[in-house]
Amino acid sequence: MHIEEIQLKNYRNYEQLEAQFENKVNVILGENAQGKTNVMESIFVLAMAKSHRTSNDKELIRWDMDYAKIEGRVIKHHGSVPMQLVISKKGKRAKYNHIEQKKLSQYIGNMNVVMFAPEDLNLVKGSPQVRRRFIDMEIGQVSPVYLHDISQYQKVLQQRNHYLKQLQIKKQSNLTMLDILTEQFIQMAAKIIVKRYEFIRMLEQWALPIHQGISRGLETLKIAYKPSADVSEEQDLSKMIEVYEEKFAKIKTREIERGTTLFGPHRDDLEFIVNNRDVQTFGSQGQQRTTALSVKLAEIELINKEIGEYPILLLDDVLSELDDFRQSHLLNTIQGKVQTFVTTTSVDGIDHKTLKEAAAYRVESGVMTKIQ
């Protein structure tokens, strides 16, 4: 899979941009604040219908404009397909192969991307929220059903929290309504956790050998899902539902006192373990970076296994964050099989065949020109 061209209109600092890309490594060079990351971000947004840099869609629209439009052409096994995303103050409209998609969950997953930016190094040492977002976005790319389920879960969670708050301040007293919301919540929560366990197992299978390669065989990586309730991977869906029902029955009074939902997928976490030690707490910065890199490279292989095509890899200012050995490992892994976009201020000092053969573009003040 690769993206052949992109057109931007009123996107961030681009009034207009049309660019063609090659099915290999594409290096986008430029000083900071010129717009190179905006090009990279636009590819991500076209694929995922949201940005990796902001949750406020209005920031994607050029100053004083009503809308931003991203159009692209993605080449897949079965041919060339146009995609379009329009972002306005009213919301988002997406088209795939000229057909408007009624739900974004039907649109996402048609073009697969893996983003690796400096903030992804926080995957290991950042907050649990960062790791939950990572799981949800990656499963969502290969499972539209999961995207739908997580969206429904968020709605029920919001309703349940609102009702608990009403009970807390004595604006409501009907506990039957809470029981109904709890039952809906449990059904959604169990489905999500089953899918997350399945994903983590697959991710670990790919990440383990990659991590061993980068650590020169000295380290073994394990990835563990850390649920906030006493559920486990060995349990089937009905057993998980039973555990949740018992848990919520016990803490009903406490939740009403607190006015919020105390357990569930929205409070779960991931743990990365290297040589039987938690990397977040005990790992060196080098180990944390190796773990993050291993997980990102594993994602590429996992998506290929699931959909039969390699995703597009976006490396946003991340090469300068990696030492020579990790840089080489990353570039050797992608060589010749993954269309890759690299943003950087300079490729000086990166002596690698993949970059020497790359297509190169320069960005200055929102204008992008091909230089090789």
C-alpha cells in the first residue's frame, strides 16, 4: 500500500498544495515551523480522520477559513482509490472511492498508517492514557467493529458518569436506571477487553524478536495488559461479564459517593517488561526507546499480517532522537517494503543507503518542492 499523491486546501499553513510521492522513502526537509510536519500530519489525518498532534480539529483549518480539505490517492493490491476528508466547524465528511461514508468507523482502515514521532517515545514512560489511545487507534485500523464498540462504550460511560453525578448531588434517586446503564456498560467493556487482549498477544509475538534484534539478543520483551478490574485473558466473555457484575455490585455505593465510574477499559493500562523488570519504572532511557521502537516496528508487521498489505510509515522528526544503531535497525527493517515518509531538518550524519536513494522534498514557508 502506498499514497501516490496528496492535495491540501486551507490545511494548517497551506493555502494549496499538490504533491506526488514515490513508493519508497520520501524525505521532507525543512527548518522548524515551515510546514514539513503539517504534510506528514495531513497523511495521518487522511487515514485516521484525526490528528496525532491535537484533539481540536479546528486547529487543522487555515487561519480565517471555514474548512480544510485533504485529498489523496492510495494504491492498494486491488488498484488505485481516491480518498477525501473535509474538516469544517460543523464536523467531518469523508469519501472513499467517491462514496460518502456515513460513519467514520467505516472510513478508517481503508488506508493504514503507522506514525512514529518523538512523543511516541512516551508510549513507555508516559501516562496510561497515551497507551490506551495507542491500543484503540491501532486495533481500530484493522477492526472497524472495534471502532464502533469503543465509540458506543464512550457514550455509555459518559451517560453513566453523568447519572452517577446526578445521584451524588441527589438530583436523582432511581437506582434501577443506574443498573440498566451498568449492564450496558459491562457488555461493552467485556467485548473491548477481549479484543485488547487478543491484540496485545499478536503485538508481543511480533515485538519480541524485533526487540531481541535491536538489543543484540540481550533483552526479552513482554507486553502485559493491566485491567483495572479482576479480569484475565484466560476468561471468556461470559466469565468477564460475571466478574464485572460482581465488582460493580460491590462498589455501587462508593461510585455514587464519588460520582464517577471507577473501573473499566477507560482505566486500564499496558505494561512493558524487559528481562522481568517494568521498563517504565526501572528501564534506562535506551531501553525505553528500544521498547517503543520495537512496538512500532511490530505494528507494521501486525497490520501486514491482518490485511495482507504493509501500511505507510510516517517518521516525524524521530531519526534525530535515535542513536546510530537504532537508526540503522529502523532503516534496514523498512528498506524496500514499506513506503516511508521522513521529516527532518537535515540528513547530514545519517549514512544509510535507504536515505541516499530516497525521494527528497524541501519545505519553505508552506511551499514544498521536489529536489531529487
